[in-house]
Amino acid sequence: MSEARNRGSESTRELIVETALRLFRERGFDATTMRAIAAEAGVSVGNAYYYFESKEALIQAYYDRAQAEHEEACRDFLETEDTFAARLSGVLREWVRVSEPYHEFAVKFFKHAAEPTNPLSPFSEQSSPAREASIAIYRQVVEGSRDRMNAELREELPELLWLLSMGMVLFWVHDTSPGCARTYRLIEVTVPLVDRLVGLSHLPGLRGITKDFIAAVHELRA
């Protein structure tokens, strides 16, 4: 009985999330109320609030689900690819692919996520679970690579790659090309440049520059 109840609870939770995302796309985040979400999902308002305390909590659920889908999409090739460029390119391309169904929603929602003080910002404390999970994927990219790189840079690289991915997200949000072809092209031209810079980082003549760069990262993070 408990297992069946848990399945029912999870089904209801997913129904509420799906309904909320559809209404956010159709009406916009601001114009969509929890009451409207509950009515469209066929549940009581109290039941909707039982699963999600606010609309913001629904967006965090979307973040978590999108992140889980991205992790699953990356699993197989991260187990087989061992070059830094292939691993990074694959992770970025898979993010675009699994995010495609949410592109229209992201375009309308971006103004909220872009506000630095908004809890829905990917940099907010509330978004830290999804952010840390995303950084963990880029840690896999680095740790599973056989390419040589500066040891100090290797430690910092997962978070730096996540920041790079945030730039890709911004580009993707504004990409109106068919199938987001311009975003895929951006990945195609950017990854070799990042790969080259990372590959040069261990060379004696560039260690000083790498060290200065890492020091700047530490200062800005403080």
C-alpha cells in the first residue's frame, strides 16, 4: 500500500510540474497563479501547496529534472570518451539537445533567472543543488580526461566550465535559428579554443600566466 501511495504521490507531483511549465509557457510566469496550476492539473489548491510551497519551488523542480535528464544523456559517452575536447563538446551538445523542449519556456522565463537577486537565478542559494550537480558533470569531464593540464587549473576547471556553459545558455536563449543550429556552431568553434588553452597550461612558459589567472579567479570569487 505504501509503495502504491508513493507512486501516486510522485505521479501527482510530476503532473503539477508539467502543468505549471505549460502554463508558464502559455501565460508567462507572473500571470500564472498556483490556483490556476491546481485547477488545470485537477488537484486542490491545498494539494498543490502540499507538494510545492510556491511557483519558485516549481521552477527549482524544473531545474532538478532538467539536470537529471542531462546527467543521464551524458552517462554513456563519458564512460567511453577520454579526450577533454570530446567530453566537453558532448556535455555541451547534450545540454542543448535535452533542453530543446524547454526553449520556448526559457525565452519567456529568462528575465527572472537573469536577475542577480532573484532566487530563481542559477547563481542563487536556492539553486545551489542544481548548480552543484551541473558542476559535478564538468568535474567528470575533467577527471575522466587523459589530456595533460596544469594541476592547479584542473582543480578550478569544473566551475570555470560551468560558467562557460552559462554563457552558452544565454546564447541559446536568444538563438532563433532552426534547431538552435547557431548554438551548436558556437560549441563547435569554442571547444577547440578551450581545449588548446587548457592543453597549453602545463607548459613551462605558460605556467606563470596560468598561475596569475587562477589567482584572479580566487580573488574574484572571494
